[in-house]
Amino acid sequence: MDDYASKLADLLEEIATRVRSLTVDRVEKAAKWTAIGIVVAMLALLLVIFLLVGLFRLLGTLIPIEWAYAIIGGIFILLGAFLWRSRRPGPQEDSDK
């Protein structure tokens, strides 16, 4: 009878370990990588902001400030126009034509 009790306990422990590895461990990995991704995205956004401020200040020292605004604005307009032109049309836009 003692043998059955230890086998049952081992079976239950194996089932609990398998269920944990299929659920909790996967969720833990996903949560960890999500947190790392958010931190990396925030640092990348901060880097872009600092680069833009640095570029604007550099342009502001070389040329008049109004021209610096115009150049930075023009760059953003050209970048936006390029991204708008290279987008893929959605399913509703195909049916409109």
C-alpha cells in the first residue's frame, strides 16, 4: 500500500509540474519579454527625441531659427509624404475604386 501512495504522489507532482511548465512558465517568459520590449521602446523614443533636439540646436546655431524650423518641418513633411505614399491600401479602399 505504501508503494501506491508514493506512486500517486509522484504522479500528482509530475502532472502539476507539467501544467506549470505549460502555463505559468510561458506567461512568465511573455511578461518578461513584454517588459523588456517596453523599456527598449521607451529608450529608443527618448533617443530619437534627443537626436531631434540636438539636430535642431545645431541648425539653430548655424542658420537663423526660422530656417531651422522650416528645414525640420520640411523633413517631417517629406517623411510623412513618403510613408503615406508607400502604405498598403486596406480592403475597403480597394472596393471604393
